[in-house]
Amino acid sequence: MYLKSVFLMAALMLRFRNGRTLVKRMRDGEPCDEVVLWDGTRIAHPPGRDGLVEALMEVWLEHVYTAGFYRPADGDVIVDAGANVGIFTIQMARQNRRCRVVALEPVAENFKYLEANVARACPKNVTCCEVALGAGFSKGQMQAAGSRSLDHVLHVDASAADGVPVVPLAGLFDLARTDLSRADPAQADEIDFLKVDIEGSERDVFAAASPALLGRFKRIAMEYHDQIVPGTLELLRRVLTPTHEITIRPSKMAGCGILLARRRLAAVERSIELNALQLRESESE
């Protein structure tokens, strides 16, 4: 563990222009409010809040969502649900400028930084949406659950006049089609990569999804939170196993880790058959 920490601190200093400052702040237990790439691009973060360096190390240095699992290809459609200030979004968008990223962030403060960071780092192939991922179309309130910018929990409240819009998995394809307005809309019938970090809401999101819908996602990488909603991992395994091959990578925090799901080829055929059946049924009504 000590050697890993030393390696990560050295990597911070090598990968980022202000790496020494990041390491010093991390050692002193002080929050960081920006990271600066070597080309001068700034990724800003709400001042006084923790979480930036932690996210940076997990996503940019350890590649917890993508290592040995995914690299964006030309034309890929990527959805980042729980984008925070854009660490993962920017990484994907800059790895391949010809992919498209739809970044979802429901916390108003984080969303302001997300938009500004994307505008500086990769404005041409990213669309930012101030929405939350949930079990169905609704509205909700985001409530802080800790000192980090990452620690917010969704409470669905359809009557909330000023609530943030909530969309289910099926609604992601509409967002992707809007994002792909200049391209072939058929591309949005599938999503190449879905990254999910939504602090416990993943249980309700995937519990409500059908196999036909899940079969439209080629790869899924999500942080699961059994410590927030007990039984989440068990449900995710049960729901995703018919359509995806699953790999679990537990983290050092009990009840938390990364679930990777790669679509089975047979699931593609079943999804096509079910979609065709639903289309025929709708035409006959």
C-alpha cells in the first residue's frame, strides 16, 4: 500500500503541471480547487470541498473504469452519469476527439464547474446535461451527504417545482440522439460505454431496466454502493447477468467497488428480436 501511494504521488507530479501542489495538499489534508494539465488547461473544482485529487487518481492514474476494459473508438457514444466536474468526461473526450460524450451532473454547483471545464478542455465533442439518472422520468432534489463534491444523494420528488430533471436508462438514448443531431441518429440506438457513479441510486436505476433495454449498452462501468443501499451488488449481478459478462473489482472501502459489464453477443440478438416484436405490436395497434 505504501509503494502504491508513493507511485501515485510521483504520477501526480509527472502528469500535471501543478502536481507538486496537488501532492502537498493531499499530504496536508487540504482540499484542492484545480488541476492544471501540461498544455495549460485548467480543470476547476468547488473551493473548500474535498474529492478532486481522489477522483483524479482513480480516473486518470488508476483508470478504475477503463483499465483493460475500454478505450474510446471513432464514433463511439459515451454517457458519463455522475460526471461531477468532468474528470472522466474530459479524459474520454481527449483520448479520442472523434467520440461523443454526454455528461450528466445533477448537482448545480458541480454542473457549473463541469460546463466551464468542458468549455476549456474539449468543447467540440461533449454535451453537458443538468439531469440525474433514476428509475423513471421525474424530478428530484440532490442532498449533500458529506464534505466531498462527490457526496450527494438523489431524493426523487415529482412535486418539486425547482427539482432537477430525472431520467431513466431509456431516456439516455434521447439525450444521445440530441447530442448526435449532426450525425446519423441510428448511432444512438446503442450506447458504447456507460459510466455510472450515482451514490446508491444505481440500485433503483437497474432494478427498473428490462433485458431488452440493457442489451443496448455495449459496456457498463459503475461504482456500486452496498454501504449506502444494502443489496445493491446482488441485484446488479442478477439483473445484468442475462445480458452481460460481469467482473467485480472491490475497493478498499467495505461495500464499495467497481462493476464492469461487457455485453454478451447472444444478448444483442435477443435485444434485436424483442425490439422488432415491440415494433410489430405497436404497428398492429
